[in-house]
Amino acid sequence: MPELPEVEGVVNSLKPVAIGKTIEHVEISSVLQVSRQAGKQAIIKGSELEPFKQKLANAKITQIVRRSKYIYFHLLKDQQELLLVTHLGMTGAWFYVQDTAEIAEDKFRKHIHVIWKLDDGMLLVYADIRRFGEMRLMTSEDQFPPLLLMAPEPFHESALNHFIEMSKLTKYQNKSIKETIMDGQVISGCGNIYATEALYRMRIHPGRKVKRISQKRLIPLFQMIVDVLNESISAGGSSISDYRNINGEAGGMQDRLQMYGKKQCPACLIPTKQVVLGGRNSWYCPSCQR
């Protein structure tokens, strides 16, 4: 699943090509239409498909920002401000092309679900192989309360104190540190890849309960998480599987990861182990991480 650095990469590549453009027309795949007829809300949530298309048509994209793992498209239509909140799920990707045939990888071309025709003649295309992504069209965040529960951005000056205070709560004290830092109400945007990496670099076992980690150690752990996220942003994110930016390019952080998906510890060279925490596989070194 794309995490904060990957979403940051998408937003940074969307901004110069999409801000200021007007969405002239919206197309939705037959797959989503059939899914809706079957009573399911695949990708487009909280709205019927036709009203969704009509509301987006002739809306101008005024700003694009990242919030945690979400992309916020700020829109203006008939002097009304709209907010389209999107999540890439596990395999979602945006592409900026003249024609869908320009999307190089067949696995994305076969799973195009939403197309925006822009007033510059280009297409902004959303493809999603597993259809776990989301699009919600609203007037403000208040219309989808879970957004209001997200932790501050990890780069914000309030984020460290928020992390420390949340870690003191009973509900987190008895949880593993890995599950806790992957919780978006504790730290925004840190998922399995970067939690694994930060814990390894800090030599902390992912299954260690929060109550067994001192505040003195939690502070540098938080800074390590921020450092790892920044390193990944600089490297263009991690393309472990399906992450691509809007030009179809892969990231490079996967080549810098020291623990995620590794069979051997790079420090002591012994085989790594795996444990499932919060439904996710966690790699760790049984010697270096305690």
C-alpha cells in the first residue's frame, strides 16, 4: 500500500500539470457501473455515479495537497468550493497522458476506472488493479469524520508531542510498538514499510509493547520515523509492487531498505524472522532487535 512518501510523490507530480486546469468531462469504467448495480461502492464512495460525474464536470482544480496517505483535490465550480479526497488503496495510480495507450504497463491499462478530460486536451487517469482505492466528493472534511481523527503531519512541530501523549493512552500501552506507529491517529502516513525500517534502525523489536519503551527512547524513534519518511521522499518512494508516479515511473527507496522484505540482517548477517502484527507481516532481526 502506498504510504506517505509515495503519496507525496504523486501529489508533487500532479501539481504542475493539474492545478489551474478544468475538468471538462468524467468517464467511469463499466466495471464500477456493474459493481454499483450489484449494490457495491467500488472506488467512488458516498455518491451515486452520475451525480459524481456531473458535479466534477466543469470544476477547476485550484489546489492539490497530501494529508497523511490521502490526496486532496480542492475544486471550484460555480463559485462553490468542493473537496475530492482520494486514497490509492493498495494498487491505485494516477496518470497524466494524452491517450490511455501511453500508459506503459498493461496491468494498469487494463484497470482504468476513472478518466478526467482536462481543458488542456490531456487526460488525468485513475487506474486501480484491486479497486481498494477511494474517491469521496465533499464540500469539507467534516462530511467524512475519520479524516478529522488523523494525527498531525509527522513533519509538523506538534507531531512529536502528539505521538508521546497518544502512546501514554491505555489503548496503546498494551499494543505492540509496530501497530501503534502504523495507527494513523498516532502518526500520519507511516505504514508497514517505514515502520519496519524505522524499528530496525532503532534496534527495537516490532512486537515490543509500548509500555515497555521509555519516553527517552520513543523520542529518537519518532525522529527516526521522520528521517526514514524524508529519505524515501527524496528517493521517490518505494516501488515494492505497484506504486508508480503519474509518469509511470517507479521509486528508488526499495533499494535502500535495510529490513523490509529481507531474508538476512545486513548488520549481523543472521536470517531474519517474520511476525504478523496488526494483520501485516513484520520482518525483524532476532539478534539486533530486542
